[in-house]
Amino acid sequence: MSKGLFTGMIVLFWAAEALFGALVLYWFVTQGFDSDKDTARDGPVELEDRSVTLRSLGMWAAFFAAIILGIVVGA
């Protein structure tokens, strides 16, 4: 493995880490930080739209595809 490829793999790793952190932060901001008492009082939360779920699954698929591509290219 060349030095440039190794550096690229490190950059890809840190970019993936940053994207995952952003995803977690996005989830907490959009879902909120309700306590158990609030959840019990307000009842069940309405499910999100199907398109939002599919977009989220697509983002996860792209995330893992980038990781697998990085592994294959680095091997």
C-alpha cells in the first residue's frame, strides 16, 4: 500500500467518523430528549413518513458502502 493510499484511508476513516457523529447529533436534535415521564404522559410518538425512513436507510447504505469500498481499495 502506498503512502498516498494509506493517507487516503485515514482521511476516509475520519470522514466516516465525523459523518456518524453528525448522524447521531441529528437524531438527538430531531427526536428530542424527552424524559420517561413525558413519554408516559404524551403517549406514543407518531411514526415518521415512509420517505424519511427510506432516505435514512439509503444514507446508512451509502455510509457502509464507503467503508467497504475503502477496505477493498486498501487491500
